[in-house]
Amino acid sequence: MICEVHIPSKAARQRKEVLRQRSFFVRQRTRVRNRIHRLLGAQHNLQLPQCSDLFGKRGLGFLDKLDLPAPAGLLLKQQLDMLRNLQSRIAEDEAALKTMHEDSPELTFVQSIPGMGPILAAVVVSEIDSITRFGSAQKLCGYAGLCPSTSSSGGKTHQGRLMSRCNKWLRWAFVEAAWVSVGCSPYFGDHYKRKRALGKKANTAILSTARRMARITWQLLTEQRTFETLPPSQKPKDQTGGARQGSPVSVKGLETAAISTPLSPAAPIKDWMVAEV
């Protein structure tokens, strides 16, 4: 009568602690950067260097040499020191994470998905812990909170907001990776554009993309394979140039099968690879 509760292993808990610590430092770094921007914006007639990143090598060199009137000069120096300290702490956490995931094939499988960087992939692998916990891709989507809440009454069904009781770290990782993937992957980019063409808002379309990514993650981890986008299928033709007898009349050329290199020569294509999520 009592549901089982998953208790992560000690190694998984340690990885989560390091990831959360790094996330805390990144948020603090963003705050410090915003304070520096506000401080510089209050200085009239201040010409900033033409660089893509004010906190890159060239930008920091300019800020170090900048002489502002008191007390702005003192505040800028303190904030720059804090910024460098946070960047050092973040680098230490990333080095520790790299050591912890050295012998993790699951990280390789997840990181092969477009949009999944080393940090987001580490969050996904650590929060899932063991893919055998989830009997289907839909259960993983529900655990990540990527499925809308559903209420039915009087023969009518209404889909509302996302479920609040979920693994928010996992949902954050999939949504962040989805925003990156729509700009670098034709497969996920096409899925996002088709949702937008149907009249969906940007947030709704990106959640659908994140849900598709979660389904693919479940498939890759279950079958122990990496991600690979196959080219679109071509319409078969006979010698006269017409459609072959018994072949489909139309083929969706934009659909691609998001699967990886199979472990066996003949691995069947799953329904979720081309179906709408």
C-alpha cells in the first residue's frame, strides 16, 4: 500500500551536491555582474570598450585600469575581486564534476543529444540516477514535470499548467537544453517551428521540444546508445518516374528519425521518433 521511495547512492548524492554548489556560485556571479553593470551605468560619459563580453579578457583588463571617483572606484574593485573568486570556485567545481563522471557511459549518451552540454548532461544523469526506475518515457516526462496537469469533468478534459510536484532540477535542465537545441539542431528546430506554426506560444513550443528530448533521453539510456539524426526518407519511384505500387502517396520529408547508431544491424525505429509528442 505504500509507494517505494528511491534513495540515491552515496556517489549520486555527492554529484548532486557539487552541481548544486556550482549552480549557487553561478547565480552569485550573475548578481555581481549585474551590480557592475549598474555601477558603470551610473557613471556619466563613460565609454566602454567595444567587445562582445565585458567580463572577458579584454573587458576585465579595461575594468582593472578604470579609475572611478570615490566611492565608485572602491566598490568596483571589491566587486571585481568577488567576481574572480566566484569564477575560481566554479572552475574547481567543474573540475570535480569531470573527475566524478570519468567512467560514466550514461553521460556520453546524454551529452550526444544536441543542446546538452557537459553541465546539463551531468544534471540529467545525476537526477535520473538509474533509468530502470522509469518503465516508460512518459513516466520520465511526468517525473521531470514536462507534462501538463489534466482535469476531467462532465466528459470534458482540460489541460492546465505544468505539474508543480516534480524534479525541478531535471525540468530546468531539459528546458535549457531545448532552447539551445532549437538553434543548433535541424531536428529539434523543425519540431519547434512546427509547433509555432500551429499557433502555440514560444514557451509551449519549447516545453514540447523539452518533452521530446526527455523521451529521446529515456530511449538512449534504455538501449545504451548515442544520438544520431538520420537523413529524411525519400519517396520510392519506379522506372517511369511515378510512385511505386503499394508505396505511400506522400512522405514527410522534414521528419527525421532521432536514433543513435544501433548496437545490432537491424534496430527497429520506435513510434516516438516520428510521432508528435
